[in-house]
Amino acid sequence: QQYGITPVEYINQQRIQLAMKLLYNTSYSVSDICFACGYNNLNYFQKVFKKAAGDTPANYRKKIIKF
């Protein structure tokens, strides 16, 4: 109640923040990051990530890392 969101939403926020850091700082695959962040379903991870970040994990990585 203090955060104004459900416990599941809070946990997903924390997991997605970790995923964003891993996408930026590592070369791990999206599926490896999915599992490292506590998700056991890649499709669900991508759905939650896209809802939070506005893009898929792969596209997010492409946008934040300019070669």
C-alpha cells in the first residue's frame, strides 16, 4: 500500500530494472537475462519488459548501446 502498487508489480519493477542494467552492462543473451532476473518464461519476460520499457529487450539494447 505504501508504494501504491501490488507486490507482484513491485517485484516485476525490480526485475525489469535489473534486466535493463544487464542489457546495458553485459553481452548476455536476452534469454539468459530473462532467467537471471527470475523469470522462467521468455515470452512473459518480453511482455512485462515491453510494458515497462516501451520496447522489447533486444530493441532496448540496440537503442542504448550505440556502436
